[in-house]
Amino acid sequence: MKKIFLAGNPNVGKSVLFNRLSGARATVSNYPGTTVDFTKSRMRIAGKEYEIVDLPGAFSLEPKDKAEEVARDMLKKEKPDAVVSVIDATAVERGLYLTLELIEKGYPIVVALNMSDVARDRKIKIDVRKLEEILGVPVVETVATTGSGLKELVSRIEEAKPVDVGAIKQRAGR
């Protein structure tokens, strides 16, 4: 069975997104040897069954606490078929750090710019197509609390693939 991991900073709406995607049929587990929780469930995409895992919130793959250590270790051990990097659309720069680390490690990525409604209300403009072009991965605006953008996110998961970091630097003009 293919695996999809949800990764992102704490408080970006990963768990709300997870509940929407999984229909809240979740199993909460502790990572062996820790009290840090992760949640998993199953979902169907285009007739295929996937396991979906909500990783603990992390700012980096260089752990500074137990939650980040668990997130890093699960990514290494489980080798997901796709990682949805959930970013708070009101703080894109902060979320891009983890996203770029995931890309550098070779994980197939789809970016969910969550809380895009709040970003719009705050007059934050994000050029989604330009961000997608620079990163070389699908980028989708979502609002997990309402379900907005989730159909597009799910449809684009199949597009997730590893990206050449050198190509990102070139597209970013560096």
C-alpha cells in the first residue's frame, strides 16, 4: 500500500487536513520508545488505497525536540510515496525551510498552502504558479477547516516526484 505523509510546522492545520482527507477514521499511535503521537488512517485516490500519516509538527529535519526527531525518523524508516508539506499561507517563508529540506532529501512533495483564506483576509498575495515553477512541485491553496482546495490537492498527489535541488536554485535565479 502506498503511503502519504503530512509534514509541516506545528499549528499549520495538518491534523485538520488529515481529518478531512481520512474522514476522521484515525488511529493515534505512539512512536516506539516515545510518548510522541502520530496519527494514521487510510484513504482512496483514483481507486488506489493509501495509508495517510499525520507526522508530529516539525520546523526542521535536524531535530531540536522529540517531536522533530520522531518526524525525521518516520520519514527515513517508512519511505513515503508522497509527502504533503503543509505550509501556513500567512507565513510561507517559515514553512519553506522544512519543505526545502524534504526536497533536498529526495522526497516526492506536494505543497499545501493551508489557511489561504486567512492570508487573503490579511491581503497577503502568493503567486502560487510562480512558487510551483520555482520549486518544481505541485502547490495547492487549501483551507482545511472548510475543505476548500482538497479535491485539487488529492488529484495532484500522483504528480509528486523527487526534484533536483540544483534546478530549484537555477529557477530561483541563484
